[in-house]
Amino acid sequence: MTYLKYIQYFYLIAAVLFAVDGFMQLGSEERSPWISFFFAAIALFMFFFRRRFAKKFENQQKGQK
């Protein structure tokens, strides 16, 4: 289950990409940038949630040994 440590960083990368996309769309009349900002916020939340969950899981595994 070591891959759980690294999955959280994919959410961080996605948050950065969505934020950049949102900033690029700010001047555009065709598309709304708020959807990209919303997805960036969700991805950032998931990063911190996964990080907290991974630390809690790691501490639980250390306690059982």
C-alpha cells in the first residue's frame, strides 16, 4: 500500500493545473473560469484529506507493531 503515499501528489498536480486553466480563462468571454477554480479547490481539499488519512493510517500501523 505504498502507492497511497504518492497518490496524494496527483491531486496537488491536478489542483495546480486546474488553477492555471482557470487563470487562463479569466479574460475569456466564451467559457467560465469558475468551474476550473471549483475543481482546483476540490483537488486541493482531496490532497489534504488524503495526506491526513495516510498519516493516520501510518500511525495506526506503527501502533500495531
